[in-house]
Amino acid sequence: MRVMVLMKADKNSETGQLPDEKLLAAMGKFNEELVNAGIMLAGEGLHPSSRGKRVKLSPGGKSKVMDGPFTEAKELIAGFWIWKVKSLEEAADWVLRMAEIVRDSGAEPDVESEIEIRQVFELEDFGGTCTP
């Protein structure tokens, strides 16, 4: 199964503050472990919402484009990975491994963070209603 692992935004990511060198090194070590284990398919960080846009699609051609920043930081994403794992539990174990690597590096962030894991739909999930 493929999963998307979503790193939620926090006050640092939303102000554009980049992680310090220790944290970047720890995350690099973790990403290397993911690649070596055949887990990581993709992963990227995102610029703050102040540099983004939202498009609200409405019926009747009344769609609207809004400039960031967006106020509900707890609903924003700061980065993501796409992993190939056997289960959501395996993905959660990898996230916990990341926390361990960061903690052991001495680069523990100064803010609480939240990571969400969501399964990605595969073509077979749609049965016969979807063609390739």
C-alpha cells in the first residue's frame, strides 16, 4: 500500500523559518533509512501558506482564488512523504523512528508537531468503475 505522510505546519514553518542544521541532518539520516528500506517514494517540504493560493470551486462558475496566508495553521501542511508500506501500523512505526532519530541527534524542535498518515487510493480500489 502507498501512504501519504503529512507533516502539519507549525508557527516556525508558517513564518518561513527553516529547520536548523542539526534537524536537517537528522531528517537526512531518516530519509536515507527510508530509501535504503525501499519505503520512500517521494518527499518534499512546502513553502509557507503566505506564498500560496487557494482556489475555492463553486457551482455556477463562481470559483474564487484567494492569496495566502491562511489563518488555520493547524489545518496546513508543511511537507509530505509518499511511502510504500505493508500497513498503516508500519507507517506509524516509521514516524516514531523519525522522532527517535531527531531526539537522539539533539535537534528536537521547539514546537509540538503533528504528522498524519493517509492511505493513497489505488486503481483497484475503484473496482470496475474506473479505467486506466
